[in-house]
Amino acid sequence: LAHGVGFYHEALSAAERRVVAELYASGAVQVVVATHGAAYELPLRARLVVLVGTQRYDGREHRYVDLPIAHVLHMMGKAGRQGVDGAGRFCAALSREQEGALSQVSL
């Protein structure tokens, strides 16, 4: 948090998650890095949302599985702050194998 970057993940307590969210909302934190699971419940919107990969590790199956397209769309929808930004931005950093996962999304 000291450098303007907050981390938001499942291991944080509710109080710690609230602190990260409040610091972001106040502008004290400019970047929030979140895991897939935590990003889905994250109560924040951002000017820029960056998705790094479209897969997550499934410990039960011991392999990587594709994120449901609804989860990707939900994260895309976090881009843009009403009344603050003219438009939100979404960037996906994908491997060539993962590019097909977003091909079904028409923007």
C-alpha cells in the first residue's frame, strides 16, 4: 500500500478488503491487483481493467481451466467510472492459445 498498489485476494479478511477498497476510492491507492475470485466480488470500478490470462488453476482437477465467459464479461464491465471517465478501457494480456477465448465477444 505504501507505493500506491493494493492487493485484493481471498486470504484477506473482510476488514482488510474494506481498507483496500476505501484507500482506492480515496485515491491513496491507484492500482489494485486482484485474483480471479476476488476480482469477481470486487466492489470497485476502474478507468483501466487488465486481464492477465483467461484461465485459472483448478486444484481439484490439477489443471488449468478456462474462465467462464460470464466472469470475463463481468470483469470487463468494471472498466469505466461513471461521472469520472468518458469511457472505460479493457486490456487482455493473452497467450496465442488464449486469444480464442475472447473471440466470441463482440465489442
